[in-house]
Amino acid sequence: MKTVHLIITGKVQGVFFRASAKDTAEKYEVKGWIKNTVNGSVEALVTGEPYNIDEFVNWCKVGPEKAKVDHVAVVQKPKMKFHDFEVLS
């Protein structure tokens, strides 16, 4: 298992980024959470099989159709366990 913390910047709020990320996380069996931040970015903490995490991160670099992702910062974290993938407010 692999756990990473993501900060996604660009036009990523108000474009269904979090909802689309949830669908993508479920597709790749990634668990964790995602939320908007006060500075306009999106933050996520996710865990899963290394290949699945890599695929999720690659999706985050593009996002949904209306998003314009400028940068995705990825920081490896100690392994964590989540039961599902949540969209936080």
C-alpha cells in the first residue's frame, strides 16, 4: 500500500473536481479524502496499491473537463488506512 498527500492548484474549484475525483478513486479502488482549501486549491490524502495511486495522481494532473490544473504537489506519507473515499466540505 502507498499513501500520498496531494495539493492540486489551478482552476480546480467550481468545476466538479472533487466529485469527479471520487468517481476516479472508486474506479482505482483508492481510499481517503479530498477537499477544497481556502486558497482555491484542492487537497487530498489517499491510499491504495501503488499502481492505482499513480493512476489517480495522473488523473489529478488533468482533472475533469472544465478544470485547468497548473500543478500537483505529491508528498509520500506513512501508510494510512481509510475505509472509503470521502469528499469533505
